Amino acid sequence: MWDVAVVGAGFAGISAARRLHDRGHRVVVLEASGRVGGRAQTTQLAGGTVDLGGQWIGPSQTRMNALLRERGLTDYPSFTSGRAVVIDGHGRTRRFGPVPDASLIVGGLAMMPAVLDLANWRRRLSTAPRRALIDALDQRTVAEWIATRIPHRGARDLAAAALREVFCVEPSEISLLVLIESVASSGGLGSVLGFDGGAQQDLILEGAGTLVARMAAGLDVRLHSPVHRIDDTATGVVVEAATGAVRARRALVAVPPSLGRDIALSPPPDPDLARWLASQRRGRIVKVIAHYERPFWRDRGLSGTVLLPHGPAGLATDISPPSGGGRLCLIAAGRDADHLRGLSDAVRHRRVLEALVPVLGDETLRPLDVVGKDWTDDPWIRGGYSSIPSPGSSVPPVSFHPRGHVHWAGTETATEWSGYMEGAVRSGERAADEIVAATRQSRKMSGKSS
């Protein structure tokens, strides 16, 4: 019998398995797909590595930064020198940099009431949370809030686009409550949206997927082993996977909520947990990365950051490595991802690159190589970056402490940096510590009864 059966080999599952293994527990990891990494996936592009999934880390993401050092990986800063560009719904372009132009100053001022709203509500929730306020914020969508609190149309479009890229859903699909809690758990709005000093400050040269793979080295990871049932008994768990049954003293479920709710649990999960699983809406994201001989946009004094509030991809950024050519990363989220679904890779890639031609020029259409991924097409992920509760789901705060022998992890369960790789790592380590403590307590009780 195993000590622990971990379901899912993403950052959460592997972080937990690594910590448990290093503390002497016998651990098996059951992974549905044919690789480790989950929502982190590194692939080859023009002789180098790129991330099709999670890629950025920030200075306050302490666990990710520590893991990079422990596993001998290298980070490098996102390129932010030069001017960024906004392309509006009429195809007009506005450039900005260290000194914003007048239209963006007006837009920024127009956003101030909304920013102050967030700060005020967060303060009220942290000092004296009231159910009435929580329910009211849960019922109100971010789209409704933007429409009433940001009068400047350009500012509304920018706010909606920025939040679409962060949460990978439409502003109408996320509640104010989720927005407030997510921003607070990730260091504030500046941290969530920012590059220098923010969550997008650095990239991983070898790739985030490489980090997961190095963490998994030496662990017993069984690929192509989707789990469909967990029976929690008096003496442990029986985990039913496509490759056979696994018996363990404890199980840890570390998969996206849309997959977690598909696992039959006996006995059923706690009602609050069941409601939480049912409430989760998956994000939709398509990512395209184009490789060029050099980062030619820098010759024009551009940073490579392009905001496209009206699609087809909402954000383009320069993710070029320190040496080895130029790379543009394009991210289509929410409705933009929906519009790209069903297209062939070639058509999808050309469509998002064509949108950059008015800013970067025809050279944009002549990459040496292109890769991409629609995460909603991945049957063992079903979207990204993470999942969020639907507006009005009225799910009370959920405790992920174990009931019986089944534990839970995953970035959505994190109290800090939920939705990020950092949150996934922290959730896995939190669950591992719970298992260590529960095992110790069980042994104590067993010793007393003998």
C-alpha cells in the first residue's frame, strides 16, 4: 500500500509529491495525460524552449523563485523598454511609454473611481465581512461595475481587456467579489497587471514545464492514468484509474476543478466543497508564439507590447530570450479565444499576427517558426489559466482541509496567488503538510490504542 496517491502531475501535485517523498512517504502520482506539467507546458521553437502555458513569475512569488534556484534554472526579465501600443476598435493606434499621451491620462483618471471602489470594498471585507455585502458583490458582475464606474469609453475598453487577459473570461462572467479577492491575494492591482515589479516581471529561460519535470525526477509518476473514482474507507483509499486500482492511506486531488468534479467520490464530498466544484467556470485561452531572426520591433523604439481590446488577440508581448532571436507571444482570452476556436493552426496563427501589421509592419507575417495552443481543446485541462466561480453562485468560503482521507490542492484552492503557478505550488505544499500532520496524528492515536 502506498502512503499517498496524488491525482494530477501539475505544479500542485508535483510540489506535494516532492515534499512528501523527501520526508520519507511512499508516493505515487497518477496523471491523465502523457506528460507532467499540467497547465505548464514547455515545447521547442526554433531550437529553443518556449512555454505554451504559464510563463511569467514576479519578485514576490517567493516559492517559484526559490524552486528556480533549487533546480538550477534561469530567469530573465521581460522586455519593457520602448513604447507600448493600443489598437482601438477603429484600427487607430496610440503609443505610450514613460510619458503617457493625453488620451491615456484621461482614461487613467476615468478609472480612478473604480480603483478606489476595489480598495474600499477590500478594506470592508477584511475588517468586518458581512454576508449581505459578500452576497451583493457576488451578484454584481465586473461588466456592470465597469459600465457604471468608468465613464470614458476608451478606459472601459482597456479595463475590460486587461481583466479579460488576467482571468480569461469576459467581465460579464466574473463577479466583483472574485475580482476583489483575487487582486488582494496577488499583491494588488499593480502587481496583477504589472511587468516591472509585478507578476509579469520575469520569464524562465528553460521553461516552466522544465521546472516541473525536474521537480518530478525520481518520483513514481504514472502517465495516461486518468482517475475516475476514489473510495474513502476506514483504512485508506482505493483510487480507480484507467490503468488499474491503487490503494493508499491517503489521496490528494490536484487537478482543475472541472476535472475534480468528474471524479466519483465515495462518500460524497462536503456540501460546501461540492457546491464550490460545481460553481467553477473554466477560463478560455489561446496562445501563439512567433519566432523571428531578431526582435525587429525594437528598431522602431517599440517594446513589443500591444494591447488590442477588440481582438483577435488581446495582448502581444516581447518574450525574446537574452540571445537567440526575437519572440512575440500573443494571448487571446475569453471571447477572443472563442472566436479563434475551430480554426486550423495556420489560419489562427495568421489571423492574430495580421492584427499587429499596422503597428509592427509586414515583417510580423514572416516568422521563422510559430507554435500555439488552444487550452480548451486539451481534454485533461479544459481551459486556463484557471477556473473561477460563476457570478451569483453564493458559495461560502470553502475549507480545503481534508474530510476523511481525501485532500485537495490546485491553484484555485490557494489563498495567495490563486490562479498562478505560485498559487499551485503553495497549495501543493500546504496539502503535503496537512498529510504529514494527519499521518503523525494517526500514528499517535494508533500507538495509544495498542
